[in-house]
Amino acid sequence: MDTDGSITNTLDNVGVSNGMGFTLNRKRMYHTDSGAKTINLFDYNRKTGAMSNMRVFAKVHSNEAGGLDGMTVDAEGYVWLASWNGWSLVRYTPQGIEEQ
């Protein structure tokens, strides 16, 4: 949603959009696609809201993970991913590595 209340489509071919967050410096944005079981990372322009340079930050490989259901970024810049059917939270380093 733009500041004037209008809607602009910024991303196509999304399975289930289910979470977003920002890096601590607000220069990149995370987006969770539950259908693709990925967290994507974009370069983000805070002034214009433009997203560019989409790449996969983390791919959830386990079928036991259930549906990806939201995410957040903590004060250390780590990404937390919730799983509704896997009854779990997964923490990723700022480099996209799943912590055990």
C-alpha cells in the first residue's frame, strides 16, 4: 500500500505471502513465501519503497517443517521463522544459515 492509499503490485507468482521483515539498517527486506518454502531477500529503498535484486535468503527443505507462518527479525539481525504445522521456530543467521 502506497502512502496515498493506492495499491501497487510489487511481486508476482507468490505461492502464499506469509511474513516480511527488514534488516537492522533497513536496506534489505525479507519476504516469506510459504508455497515455495523460501525466505527471499530484496534490496530495499526506504525512501521510495522499491524492492530489487530478489534472491533466496533461506530455503526450508524439511517436509516436517509444516507451513511457514510468519517471521520476524530480532535485535541482533537474526531471522526467526514460525511453522504452524511443525510446531516450531527456526532461527537463521544474518547470512541465511539455519541454527541448530
